[in-house]
Amino acid sequence: MSDKKVVIYSSASGGTIVQKKTTEMVSTCQVLRGGKEVQVVFCDAEPKETREMVWSKSGKKGVYPLLFVNDEFLADFDEMRDMNEDGLLKEKIL
């Protein structure tokens, strides 16, 4: 099992829905990873370059949360949920 870097980019000012989705994404990833670290980065507290990198790699500007593995975009919230229901998420984040 490799030690992939899992990062969820979110927005601290995104409101309750974004916060709820971020919490669910973190919980899902942590459970699948057996408690291994899942980093959360709040883009609105980061330099502009960070937001631009997230938007460039994901193709999703202003959509949060976004799941990255080893600095590559994997999924937004709905895509993550679908991957998990299909049993595909665990292999991607382990």
C-alpha cells in the first residue's frame, strides 16, 4: 500500500453546504484510508497562486470541495460520492 498525499481544497467562506460536503469528504477519505491523514486546505486563506493552481488542474472554478491525490485532481464532491458508491474511490486514495 503506497502513502499517497490526499488533499481536499475547500472554502472557509463557502457556507454551510460547502462545509458539510467538506466534512463528509474528509470523513469518507479518512475511513477508506484507515485513519491516515487527509489534509484540508481552505483556498480563501491561501495565496492567489494556490487557487489558480486548483482551478487550473480541476477545471472547476469556485466549486468546493475538490479532492486531489498526489497533486492531481481526482474528483469534486458528487464525483467522489459516485466513485465511493461504485467501490472505485478506495483504490485511488490508498
